[in-house]
Amino acid sequence: MVTIADVARRAGVSTSTVSDVLNGRTSASDATRRRVQRSVAELGYHPIAGAKALAGRRSHIIALAMPLRTDMYLPVMMEAAVCVTTTARRHAYDVVLITSDEGPEGVRRVAASGLADGVILMDAELDDPRIQVLREQGTSSATAPGSTNGTTGTPNAPSQGSPSGWEPPGSWCSTRG
């Protein structure tokens, strides 16, 4: 595995200069910046996610809690998962899946560990215990359009900035990129 020290050696700079260039916080000359970027590309360097998360207090991971049950229409769920994943990647985020059968404990595990910066609940119900867990943990969260209260099939109140009512997952993601 290529390290930041390898990049620094190849570019003829210190590891702190490499770190500064990669994080966009440097007063290095354009020539130095290009040398570092060229070394990164030539060596195929990728920062270690855990170290980056510790330094920046962000994991750049979103947790997607979705139902994987036999009574669900899987093509719609897969469309939603693909939509969330591709949108996340456009913003330099990755997605981890939490299946609904894990319930509040699965959400608590992910939220308490700091594994994800936020959680999207695909099948939130009106008095969903997972929402309370997320509030207690102070974790950013959203319910996806189409989440129902489990009794009437009525869409939940949308999270701030999300559309009101149900929309097909693909159309929702494509308009919000």
C-alpha cells in the first residue's frame, strides 16, 4: 500500500506539504502542488479513510437503513439504493447498508460508533424507535420519500428540505443530486 511518505519522497517534499496539498490548505507554489498531484497519480495513492475521518471528524459515509423483507417490492428498493449510492459518490461519500431487521440497535451501533455522518431511513414509521435513537445520538438523519407510518400508508412528514409526499426514488434522487 502506498503511503503519504511515499508520495512525499517521490515529490521531494515533506509529508505535511503532501497533506496540505491534498486537503487544499497550502501556500505551496503551483509547481510544488503539481509535483505532489503528479506523484499521487503516478503512485496511485489513496488516503486511509480511518485516518482522514479522525483528522476531519467526518467519515464521509452515509448509512442507508432499508427493509430487506420478502413482502417488499425489491426493484423499487434497489432503485432507491442505487440512487442514494450514486448521489453520495458524486459528493465524495460512500454508503453502508443497515437492514431494517437490525432495528434500533443497528442504528444505535452505527450512530454511536461514528461510522456514518448521517442515516437515511427508507421505511420510517410514525413512531419509529430508530428516530429516537438518532436524536439521542445527535446523528443527522432523513426519512426517504415514501416512508409510511405502517398503518395507513400515508407518507411521513418529510425531513427539512425533502419533498412532500411520495415520489419514485429515482426521480427524487435525480432532482436533488
